[in-house]
Amino acid sequence: MRRTMLRACLTALLIGWQSSVVFPQRTSLFGVPEPGAPLGVPIRGISYFSFKPGAFADNTQGQTLDFIRSTGANWICITTLHMYDPASNQIRDFPTQTDFSGLATAVARARQRGLKVLLRLTLETPQNQAIGSIPPPGDATTFFRQFTALLVTYATLARDQGAEMLSLGSEMGDWGGPKYRSNWLDAINAVRSVYSGPVTYGAFQALRSAATLANLETSVSFWDQLDYLGVSIYPQLSAAANPPRDELERNWRRNSFTGTDVIGILQQYSALTKKPILITDTGYVSADGAAINPGATAPAGTNQNDALQALLYDVLFASFKIRSGSWLAGLFLWEIPATNLVNSPGATFLATDYSFMGKPAANVVSLWYGGTPAPRVADQVFDYLESTHRRLFAPADTPTEESNGTFTRHYASSDSALVIRGNSVSYAVGSEPLTSLGTLSSWYTAIR
């Protein structure tokens, strides 16, 4: 009789909850590696990006910035998109993506939370590709006249809002080469006439050959004018959809796809230029295959894999920790979008994208950045169910048990157990089969 009553209570709980709330679907949220000591670099950054007009100024963004600060990040890279149209050789705003008007608000809110700000200018093609993926225009003078004017606008904003660093661009490829050095020098002189802080530029480096100034100057001919040598790095680490940790570690030591020591090349560039390396872009999507082409978003229909994203970040930090030194100023993780607050009305949660907000990788970042990791998501859900249904689920007899990705809490007083396996939350009474209470992602979102 007691088991029948318990099952009826739980079923009513499930039906009542499901009828009133609809939540997005996510997969495993609770497997968090233990990385050990914090990373310990001066710049522990996260990129904060708006691709929707008005997103930076939205009232929910205080919560997003609070999350970024809670990870232990002490820097934030703030950026939005501007379009370069090769057909007209014109730079202009994306009608539905550029959020330039919100930059000042974003900078002010970040600095109010003690975050230092890197303000970055980002140009993309109309198809949302880095402009380094297309050849420079024949009429470079017209392009650089517009580009310099926009850089000065950013520099003025950085000065007026107190941004601590300015990035002149990112991943522009041949546009930064020797042919255009004089154009870049003019642009940098114009920037420095209004902004006195340090400047950098994020060059994409495949890191497939030894560090030489000749190699560097093919894409950053103006490196000598920078305070930090910025680099975007997304090396392939595996050909497998869900690779093991040891393979990832090996490929950070000696990359089998490039045949090079990726971190060693960065150290060499720092030694050659006498400038610290700043990793301006690196990160991973939360999807199968994230280690195959880390610089690309997951194709539609790819299976979400939060555990792999967390593992990749842990291996990244561990690999750089071992070889860190004065040559490495720090890094910025790509990225937390301003539209990516899972509990805000109308938010877009990019389940397989780069964002790690609300995913296990957030705890990995916090552990390495020296922030405050949240309890395991499984424990948060168990605690919530105990606090709201004490007669059924409290007190627990033992701490949460974990075995092969399954989390269980036992309750002797009701001869029941709560079980989380994958994205499923269930309960069991005695030895009877499990009965579903819904998805882990839905319960996690409900209690936030």
C-alpha cells in the first residue's frame, strides 16, 4: 500500500510539473573532470559576443556577466559583427546582427563587475565567414580608409568607456600581410592618436611550421606595432567523434595532424618577437566531433556532447599549465553570446555551440580560472527534490553514489531512490522498475 501511495504521489508530481512548464532539451550535464591547480596566467578571459541588435543592453545580461565573473575570469573580450561586402568594397552593419549601439553598455556593466575589457573589432563577409577567407580587394585604399575610420570609432569608445585593451581585428589572413603594412601602420597611428592603452590583433595561425618572422609576417606584417601578439588557435586533436583523454593530451604535446609542437611554436614566436602571446580565440563546441575541427560550429543534427566539451577544456588548460611562463599573457575562451541566457524569456540556447554557460565545461573553467564551481548538476537536482518533497525524498541515507555515469541517492524511510542516468531523471520504489520523472536538463533549468 505504501509503495502504491508513493508511486501515485510521484506520478502526480510529474504530471503537474510537465503540464505547466516546457523546457529546452539538453544531454548530460553533470560529468565534471577534476583538473587540479588553477591555470595561473595574468589574463583569464572569456569572449562575450552579440549577434543580435539590442542583446548587449538587455536586462538579462547582468546575469550573464555575473556568470562570467563567477568563473574566475578577470578579463572579458567584448565584440559584435560588422559586414564587409566584397561586391561593393564597403564596410557596413549587418541589419539583423550588429549590436554596436550596445557596446558601451556592455563595457560599463563588465567593468562594474571588476572585469577588465578587451574591445574587439570583428569583420565578416555577408555569409558570416572571416574576411581572411576571401582575397583582399584590388582597391585596398578604399577598404583601409573605411577600416581605419571604424577602428578609430572603436578606439574612441575604448578610451571613453575605460576599456583596458583594444584588438584591431581578428583572422584577416592575407589582409594583414606585407603588401598592406603601410596601410596598417597608418591605421595604428590613427588609433594611438586617440587611445593610449595596449593594442593587439588576433591572427589565425595553423601552426604547421616552425616559428619564423617570415611566416608571421605573411599575416601580421605589423607585429612590431602590437603590445601583445594575439593568436587564434584551433588545432585538430582527433579524428574521432568522442576521443579519449590520452589522445588529446598527446596531440597537444606533438600534434599528429600538423606534425608540430603547437605550444612550442607559440613559445618560439614570443622569443622571436620579444612579445607575450595572448590567445585571443580558442574554444570548443559541445558536440560529437568537437576535436576534429574545433574552429567550426557543429553541423545541424550533430549529437550534443557536453562531456567532450568539458574534457577538451580540461586538457587545454592542463597542457598550457605545464608549459606556462612569462611568454604566455593569457587566453580568451570563445564564447558566451549575449543571447545565450537559458532562463531568460525568448533566449536562444545553442545546445551544441561554443557556449559553456549551464554546461559541465563551466565548472572546468571555474576550477582552472580560480572561480567558484557549482555543485554537480545531479546533486543540485537531488537537493531540490529533497527540499520540495521531504516526505518522499529526505533524508538521504548516504551521499550520492556514482557508477558508470549513473547517479543514485537512496531513501530508506520511503524505500525509494532517485536515479539520474544520461539526461533522464527517474525514481524507483523497492526493486520495481524505474519510472521517469522527465529530463535532467528540464529539472536543471527549472531550479535555476
